[in-house]
Amino acid sequence: MLTGIDHIQLAAPAGSEPELRAFYCGVLGMTEIPKPGALAGRGGCWFLAGAGTGAVRLHLGIEADFRPARKAHPGLRVRDISAYAERLSSRGVPITWDHALPGHRRFYAEDPVGNRLEFLERDRQ
């Protein structure tokens, strides 16, 4: 029986860790968490937002033949989506609003290596 998602894995090119840290920590407000020793030598970064069962964990792994995920993407729930969109925009991240999902406000952005990210919030009833 499935009980939840432990993490989402995205790919990144070799040597992109400084840009990933600047974006996921500095722009999105996540915290970098250490990779276990056995995995640390592979490169990449792990990030966390929140705590407990509602935590968001994103793992960025190095891929030799990297191509950014353009269609496949994580959908990340946010609180006060307008303020969060402004946070990204004010830090130079282009966002694209999409009004096609009933009952939600959402926008898309890309991380510094081109992976698509979706940010959404349920409409207040």
C-alpha cells in the first residue's frame, strides 16, 4: 500500500550544484540537506521545505546526458501564491500563469538548468 511520496528526483548537469543551491535555497526558500555518505560522491543536491508528513523533498541528481524536464515536473503547493510569484519574479525568475486548472491558481517557472516547476494553490472557497 502506498502511503505518500518520499521525494521527487530531478536531473541536472555536472557542475551545476552552485546554481541549484542558489535557486532552491535562495529563491525558493528551501534548506539543503546532506546526502548520505554513500551517495554524496555522485554529486547533486537534496533540498527540504517544511517538516513532518507535509515536507517537500526534492533531490537533484547529476545526469551525464542531461536534458531538462519540460513536460514532466513536480507540482508544488504553496501558501499565498501571489506573494510567492512575486518572490520569484523579484529574484529574476520568469513565471507563466496558467488558469486552466479549475479550483486552483497556478504558475510555472524553470530552475536554473531548465527543469519545469509548477506552483499551485487551491482557490479559497
